[in-house]
Amino acid sequence: MSKALPLMIQGTHSDVGKSVLVTAFCRIFTQDGYHTTPFKSQNMALNSYITIDGKEIGRAQGVQADAAGVIATTDMNPILIKPTGDNESQIVVHGKPYKNMSAGTYRKEFFDTGLRIIEEAITSLSGTYERMVIEGAGSPAEINLSDRELVNMRIARMANAPVILIGDIEKGGVFASLVGTLQLLSPEDRQRVIGVIINKFRGDVQLLQPGLTWFEEYTGKPVFGVVPHLSNLNIEAEDSVVLDRYPSSQHHTKDIDIAVIRYPRISNFTDIDPFFAEPDCNVRWITKAEQLGTPDLVILPGSKSTLQDLMFLKKSGIAEKLEWLNRRTKTMIFGICGGFQMLGLSVSDPHEMESSNHYETGLGFLRLRTTITQRKTTVLSQGTMNFAQCSIPVTGYEIHMGQSLFEGSFERLIQTKNHEEGCKSEDERVIGTYFHGIFHNDLFREMLLNRIRKQKGLDEIKGRVSFHQLRESAFDRLADHVREHVKLDQIHWKMNEFQIKGVPE
């Protein structure tokens, strides 16, 4: 018999806030004294989290594990799908690449294997934890996919989990979405839904009350709560769909102007999150050369297809503008992972791991050449950074399929236990590293921003915010917010009742 008492969070459609609410329940159950784990059987995302043993899972499950105060493992997300093209994805199983597959091939050939992998992960977690908060994906009422789905009601049945259905009122039509979803479920799966939560509400909840009463009478399902929209939550997002909602201004009034290149296949974009918490930093997303202007700092983030995004930089004119900025201004250019590779002399992909293009000349700012390899590097890293004539301890994580070799002399950036990592120009105006999370290092971020401030004749700012503390406070703030607006006692009672009575006949 499973030890963990499960609860599954599903939604009427994508982007209803499932990941955030799972994070909230992980924190709440942990605060209440339960040893809690998140779980998502199959995740599709380009934003990854590296476990302590150097394996790759969806970032949301890593963040949820952090909220629960437990060490993330691949059992929490045994299958990760990382899109590589319009109709192909890399399938990551228990943190390691399995193979690249089209959507049709995956659905046809991987189903039985996926079921076995998922069941083993649930069994492992159930024997270790007291609470398991399970996240679904998309909608459980996607009729065309229901016969071979691996992430919604089939998983609820496998884990014997009651389901809370989430509706997003921000998009409109929340009652229609909730009722329609329930109607399209099989009678057994409909009975598995113990109640609903309406998410992202803005306004006076009293005006919503007639609708809530009608819904409960019409469906027989309780509304566990109406959760208001919560702004400025410093918790990493996972899916690139949220980039359109990231705070960004093309007309900055703050001291430091930061431009982030948003290429089509951007990944691990949460590397820049710490800058949003800095009061003197304005962050702008750039997709066109004319948007660049003359920023203080340009960041080239990670990419799932370095060659294709490098071609985007050239075709869009951004590459030419970066060259002008490097020659004519004091703008600093910083590349991370795929962005680091683009800063070099060339990128080649002889095995077509990311693209059918075998070779592309780089931006030429750093003297390195990168070859995309068949072996993927996934590792938590730490070392000492050489920056501004100081040695700074830094941590991060690496996740890449490229090997970069330097030509001639170069300025080392980070010394790890086993190798030299990253490099920079002699004047430190161009910097590149494979370390994701590099800006989450508070001391380095402070020195970087103060260097820019000094360059602009501004006073330095000492003792900047601790991003780790900010993140922990955000988990608590989210938990407090959800506690205030949902009926936790009723949810606990329904969870326990479900395990006693099961799904009604």
C-alpha cells in the first residue's frame, strides 16, 4: 500500500497555473509537517533543472522540490520532452537523453515503455514520502489524446489520486471551461475530481458568488477557493509562453539598461531572473536589431539549437548591431551556454544533433570553436571566477551538448576542480560561460552591476538582495496566499475520504 497520500492538480487547459499551485501545496504540506514530494510523469519544457547527481528534469519539478525542502530526483519527473524542431523532440528518461523522436513515433512506440517508467517512479516516491502533489499537463479532456496519454487521468488512476481541477478566470469563460471539461471526462474520471479552484482572479469575489453557487449546484463539485492573481512572485517559470508576461520595458528610466536577446529557440531563460529583483535594473527582451539601442549589458541566453538561433541573429541584423556595440560603445556582452557558443569563431554540428546545418561562423568575439557532440553534459558545477581582479566563488549548472576548444591565448573565466571553464575578453567587456545560474551568485552580480555603475559615473550599491532569501520568501508568500483563499480543511478531508471510499461505482 502506498505510504504517500496523493493529490493531483489538473487544469482546463495549459497555463492555468498548475505548476504554481503545485508549488504552493508542496510548501503548505511541508509547513504542516508532512514529508512532501512533487511529481509530474511527463513534462515538455526547454527550461531544465539539474539534480544533485547531474541529471536533468523539468525546472518546475525542481522548483517544487525546493519549495518542499527536499532534494530533487528524477523520480519526480521521469520523462522530460525537449522540443528540438517543429515536429521532433529529445526524449529524456530519468535525466539522461533517450532518443530524438517525432510526436507520432513517440505516441506510437513509447507508450508502454513510458507507463512502466512512470509506475516505477510513483512506487518509489510513494514508499518514501507522506504527501505527493502530482501535476497534470494541458487538459484531461483532450479527446484525441486520451487513449494513450501519460500525464493526466491515467496517472491519477495509477497513483489512486483525487483530482482538483483548476480554471483560469483571467482568460474568460471559466465556468464554461470547468463544466465542459467535467462533461467530457468519463463517469469514473469525473468522480475522481473532488473539487475545483478558480485561479488568477482580479476584482471583487462577491460579484463572482452567484456563479460559484450555480456551479456547485449544477455539477455537484465544491469550489475549494478563488485564488487572486499574485504579482511580482520571484519563483522561476518553466515554459517560454510566460516570456510575454515577463516584466519588460523598451523605455527604461532605471540606472542600468539590460537587453536580453530572445531568439526563437531560447532555453533556460530564468538565468536572468535575479535582475528583475534589482531596483536599479531595467530588463528588455530583444527580437529586432532596432530595439537594441545602446544598453549597458546585452545577455545572450541559452538555446536549444545554437546554429539556428545564431542564423537568426545574423538574419535579423542583431549580430551586426552587436559588432557595432562592441566596437563603438562600452556595452558589455555576456553569453550563457548556447549564447556562449555563439560568441566564438564557429559552431559545427556534424551529427545533426540540433540542426541540419553542419556549420556556421560565430560572432567572433571570443577565440573558441564549438562542436555539437552526441554526448550531453549535465552537471552541477562550482568554481572560482576571475573577474574585476578578484577571485569570486560561484556555483551553477551545466547542460549542453557542445565541446568548446580555445585557439591561442585566452582569458580564463572560471577555474573548477577539474578544468578551466568559460572565457572573456581582456577588457572583460565580452564574457561567456556554460554556467547556467551564474547571475544567481549574489556577490558576482553585485560586482558586475557595480562595475557598470562605476563606468557610468554612478555610486556603487553594496549589499544587494540575496536571491536565495528572496526565493524562500516567495515560497512562503505563495503558500500564505493560497492558504488564505482556499479551503484547506475541506481539501484534507476530501483527500482522506477518497482513500477510504475510492471512486464511487
